[in-house]
Amino acid sequence: MANAITDIRLTVHRGTRQIGGNCIELSTADGHRIVLDVGRPLDARPAARHLLPKSLDLSTAMDGVLISHPHQDHYGLLEDVPAGWPIFCGAAAERLIRLSSAIFGKELPHTFHPWRSSVAFQIGPFTITPFLMDHSAFDAYMLLIEVHGKRILYSGDFRTHGRKSVLTRRLMAAPPENLDVLLMEGTNLGSDKPCSSESSLEDDFVDLFRSTTGRVFVAWSAQNVDRTVTLYRASLKTGRTLVVDLYTAEVMEAISAFGKLPRPSWKNLKVVFTSAFIEKYQRTGRKAFVDRMVRHGMSATKLAETPEKWVVMVRPSLIRDYVAKGVTPTPDDAWCWSMWRGYLKNADGASVNKWFKDGGSPATHIHTSGHSSPEVLRSFAQAMNAKHFVPIHGVAWDGDTTGFPSIRRLTDGESMTL
């Protein structure tokens, strides 16, 4: 029988049968608790509040909330977390989380505590070691948690085909020893999403830029920093200028201290000024940032001149201003959807697609997944060699699990004792 004094309870409050919305708790018999991620469900309405799982006790103290990376489906419910609960994450992740919150006029009252990759720190009886990983989110980590002789590895989200792939492969080559539990994501299990390398995408963009006589419009996520780097490098190679919106410029500025990354002051990079974004920034009290960007900015009217020069960010909120400045797609232009194809089916994706279809601009899809391929998921799980394998963050874990270790399947809100 397990020693009740040192028993560890693992509860997956949400995430056993869906992608995103992660919320996992580790607790000790003497009342210490930590939470791994407080993600917003992907299917939640934008204005919906109080979405933390009912099984998570908000009335008692929490030693810490650990945020693996700055994607909404992993941190998006922080606004509902009690203000007295301390938050732990990477320093760049905190900047991106606060930036995104400010965009929507929200201020998080919590105290953030930054960690450093591969440097262990203590939260109550829990020893935490974060490992920087490869993922489409900047500053994404796996977390090794040690408590009362038990060792738990939480994968967060990860892959091996981005610009930091060496980090994930290094951990697979020298995994933590004697793991009791591996909590691992399975986003791409059962899917055939493309998992090409980011460098191969760069080659594809170079070909697209060179073969297009007009502008190239690209839809991508501002926080997919790997993709911004890819587009910037391809622009440099082809003599084009990458044009981003104010939000993307602010993301780039926010993380400029964390690596040699493109930023608004660099050559062949411009910030397009549109009325909708300027108004939003002024309304949320961030006019100073707009003023700083003036020296790197340009009006959308410039996009109608020398069309062969531009690689232009596009999203529904920009299209209205582009049209007002005389910028509309033509058959000489090209456009690229550089996100998951499934997003083309929602209202925003459909409106972008229609704009270019009406203008006769040829379409292409150049993208790679932010998550590991099914083959890498299997290899990673085998390499970790944990006593218990608890799958999360996926919808195909009840299907073909050939090649995975023996699975300990939980349901949301269910606990297991270590």
C-alpha cells in the first residue's frame, strides 16, 4: 500500500479527450498543489467567462500555476484564476501573454515568476525543471516535476521540425531517468497534417516570391515566430519587403531581447498603419507604441506602388483598410494561407479566401504543423520510458495506439494516485 503521507494525486481537470483547454493538477496529501496550464477551450465563445473546470477547487491556496507556453489553449483562462495564485512561465511568454491581454483591454493582476530553461527551481515541495522545446509558440517548455520521490514529465506542446528542433531531439536522446508518469499531447495523432521542416517552407516561399509578378499576400499567426522568421528570410533572399501589422510588430519587439529575431528596425521590414489598428491601440492606452513605430511605418497606399516589392500580411481586420486605400487583389498577385487548412472554414478564413477569389489571385497553402507527427509522438513516448503513460490534448487516443507504451486512460476530472 502506498504511503499516504507521500501520496501524489494527479488530476486532469480538462484535456483527456480534446485538443486545447489543458488544466492539470498535482497535489500532495498535506495540501500542496500546482496546476499545469489553464487553457481556454478552442470551442469557447470569445466573450465566455468562468470556464475553468468545475473540478478545480478555486477556494483554497495554490502553490503555483505553471504555463507551458503562450497559446490561448494553454493560458487563456488566467483572467479567471484567483489573483493571489502565483504564475510561473518563461520570461518571453509573460511578455506575450500580457501583450495579448492588453490588446483586448485586460490587465492581469497576477504576479509572474520567470524561469530559465534547464534550471531547477522550487515551489513548495515540488522541484520544477523547465526544458525549452520546439513548437510554433515562442518560449514553449516541457516541465519535469519531482515531488516526494516521484517524477512526472509534462510535454506541453512540441515538435521536431521547427527552427528549434535540436532541443526536442536532444531531450529524446538523453531523457530524464526513472519517470513515473509521462503526460503527453497527441494533437496530430490520427491526422495527416503536413510536418515539413520550417527551412523547406522557406524554400517554397522563395519560389513563390520569385514566380509572382505582383504582391504576395500571406495569412499567418503573429505569434508563430518561426513563420515570421521564415517569411522574412525568404523576403531577403528575393529582394522583397515584408509588411506586417502593428500587433505583429509589437510581438517582434516584445521578444527582441530573446534572440536574433526580425524586428521593426531591420531592413526589408515595414509596419503598415491602418485605421482599425491605430484606433484599437489608442483605445487600449498604447499610443506610445504607435508613435515609436512611425519611423518604421508606411501607409497601405504604398502597396499599390511597385507591387513586385511587397510580401504583405493579410487578415480580415486589415482587408477593410487595404480596400479603403485602393489595395485590392489582382491576377498578378498571389496569396498564401499559412495556417491550418481547417481555419479556412470559419468566417474569417472564408472572408479572406473570397477577397482573393474575387480578385482572381491564385491561392497556395504553405504551412507546417506546430505539433509533432504521429511517428514522432510514438518515438518520444518510447524514449521517455515512463512507468505510466497518460495521454492528453488529442481526440484520437481511443483509436490506433500501436507503438505507444501501455496507456493509462483518464477522463476529465478523474484522479490517479502515484
